[in-house]
Amino acid sequence: MREACLNILQALTSAEGQLDHYSFNKIQEFAAVDDDKVVARAATYLSNANLQVLRTCLMYEYRGYFFELPKEELQHYVKDEDVVHPESGEPISKAEILVFFAPGPGMQEKAAR
């Protein structure tokens, strides 16, 4: 997992122009590890409150556009509870939710230096 974290960090810091979000597959590509569980643990570690290199986000599609769900919905998703559509109030099925990663405040501070 250590190597995966270092590879992800290296890829993020050496990128010419940082994207505003990265898919799990892109994070796995950065990690240079084929094991999904190791990559998931590395992404979780880099997202923790102390490092904040990555920020885990949820996205949903509405009328052909993609929107980020509010942060509190991430907690429901992690606990396997219903995630509620912010406009309709209806539950969103897990199949309709996309997980992605954005540069976190820790990464943004590093870029500002």
C-alpha cells in the first residue's frame, strides 16, 4: 500500500494541469497496482482528515448532466444507507452513483507553494 500511495502522490504532484476529479481507474493507473483492494485502501488513506491529499466524492446524473452530491450524502453511502437526491428527495440507487476523487485541501496547499 505504501508504494501505491507514493505512486499516486507522485503522479498528482507531477501532473502538468491538475484535473478537478479522477476516476477510481485513473487512481489505480497512478498507483501502478492491479489489486483493487490495495488501491482502495491507498485512496482511503490519502483521503483521511490528516493528509487530505484526495477528497472522496459522489456524483449522480440528472437530465444528462453530472452533479456532485453534498458531502453529508457520502456518509450515508459509506454506511450503506439510502443516498437522497438533493432536488427530488427520492433515494438514488447505488448503480446510479459514481465515486470519484478530487484533489483535497492538502494537495491544493502543496500546489500553491
